[in-house]
Amino acid sequence: MSDLPRTLGPYRLLRRLGHGGLGEVFLAMAHGASGFEKHVAIKTLLPEHQGDGEFERLLIDEARRAAAFSHRNLVGVHELGLARGTYYVRMDWVDGADLASLLTEGPLRAPLALLVAGCVADALAYLHDARDDAGRPLGLVHRDVSPSNILLSRAGDVKLGDFGIAKATLLAEATRGGVRKGKVAYMSPEQVTGAALTGASDQFALGTVLHEMLLGRRPWDADSPLDTLERIRACAPPDLTALDTDLAALVGRCLARDPRDRFADLRALSRALATARRTRAPVSYDDLAAQVQRHLDARR
């Protein structure tokens, strides 16, 4: 953006990291006593949505909910602020690349794909199990599990981000003008048809991501978003013959049209991913870090 760098509250915005339908995220510098400096990520609404009470409530709700979460595979949210009439959220900055960027180079080796998928499954299991202070299930569903929301660091960390679309299933739909949230290619059949969503919908999305990591393509892509939605709605079994038998069975179960035919929950999926990893060449977070570094070096 042409007006960068600039300040927002106590932060100096350095460059824009990305943007979506409602918000944008900046790399920023936090300053403290005795020359203390730390890179952070700052999320704000897009300029055209700032001052809109409905969208501001979404951002505030995201910050309040996400600040209560603490998991190694979730992007940490640490502050909600207001400066010059602009709400902002301070989050961890993940120094690396998102999975979408990595996949432009082609599919990942199966052990690395399983490692990434397992981390995301663990993060989703944590979200799905979240409870309020009284111990009541929140019924959270992320609703936008996609490669651009899976961040990979130079140190080999895997972080699931973007809680702007996570919601409690008992709350009213936070949509406007009938616009569906989530990226079309990763939506579940129940999301496409407007049915009630459970954690099984996130599992379907993660299955789509795993399919893409392993095969370098998504199972439902068509010539237009509408045609893609129709393919997801029909949900014909995808061609998984290029995969090893155990991986084909695992991905196929995640992508079952009926949520009841998928894994019982994300913890069950996580265990299946771990089993698949144990039968393959071992990989570590250092191997993932090296892959991310090679990707970043190639983009220079």
C-alpha cells in the first residue's frame, strides 16, 4: 500500500501481508522500553468496512474468542485495540509462507503432507472441544480451512489462522447479503447447501487440503465457482487411484458426502494421520523448515 509505513496506535505498520473479503493483515513493529522491538501481525478491517458496526462486531467477536485459545498450532491473538476510530487485532507474526504459496511449486512429499495435516487436525480438534467458563461446549466450527489460512514458519511451525469466520453454531449467522464465507473450493456439501455445520465440515475441508497437498490439485475444481459448487454438492467420489491404498482410504473418508461417513471427529482423523506417517520415511519439523526456506529462497 502506498501509505506504508505508518502508525496505528503503538504499532508501526511496515507492509501488508495479505487480505480477504473483510480484513487485511500487516507486518508491524511493536516498540518498548530500552530499544525493545518485536515483529507482530496487525489485522484490521478493509478501509471500505471500517466504521460499519456489523463488521466491527465481527472483528471484536473474533478477537475476544481467539484470545482465549492457546495451542501450538493456532496463531495467537493477544490484543484488541482502537486507534483513530479503527479497530485492530494484534496477533503472532509467522515468519515464513502460507501453504497456498508452497503448493504453487507442486505437491508435497507424502510424509510432509501428513505432518502438516496432522498439525491442522490437532488445532481443529482443540477448537471443536472448546468450552466456556461454565464448561459448556461452544460448538465452534472454523469454516475456512484452506491453504492460505495454514501458515508455515522458517522454524517448521504449522499454524492455523483466520478466526474471523470461526463461529459458535448456536449464534445467528454472521453473514451479509447472503454471501457465503469460506473459499469455494474447500467448502463441504453441507456448507454449500446451507445445512447446519459441525466439526465434520472442517474435516471435509482439511481432506480437500490434504488431497491438494498429495496430488497437486483439488478434487472439485471446475471452470467457474458455480460449477465447483455444483460438483461439491454432488460430491461424486474423487479419483484417488494415484494414491497409496491407505492414503486413498483416508482421504476418501474425509471427503464422504454424508458427514456420518467421515471420521468420528478430528482427534480420530489425527490418529489416522499419525498411523499413516509411521509407515513412511520419517520427517521432522526441521524437514518442513528446510522446505519453507527453499521456497522463500526461490522467490527472492
